[in-house]
Amino acid sequence: MTHNIVTHKSKTVAVLLCLTLGSIGAHRFYLGHPWLACSWILLTIVCLASGAMVVITALLCIEALVLLFRSKAYYKRVEQVEVVT
């Protein structure tokens, strides 16, 4: 038998994480996208090495705006869990 587990994430928390800890992908970890979070970390390392932190700042501002205007459905996750009785 399977059950659906619905989790809701806060849009406000996601945007604030993006603006404060976005360079380490905290907002993507929070939303359940660990591979995208790792890509943010990698991008930050590359930008730090090349001295282009303006690029990462601009991308994070764009990312925060995208998160701000996403629909409520984007922040809702439905997972099916197998229940063993």
C-alpha cells in the first residue's frame, strides 16, 4: 500500500535563503534540488577563482526574482511512500 506525503515549502524562506546563502546553494537544498545546489557551489568556486563575483551576484538576484514569481504549486512536493504492514 502506498501513501502520498505532501510537503509545503515557504516561498519567503526560499527567497531569503537565495539572497543570503545563495552562493552555497542553500535555497536549492531547501527546495529539494541537491544537484542544482551543488552546481551553485561549483559556480561560486569558479567565480571566486576568476574574480567574477559580480556574475554570481547578478545570477542570484535573477534567481531570487524567479523564485519570487513562481506559482504556489512549485513549492509543493508530493512523494509516494510504500507502507509495509
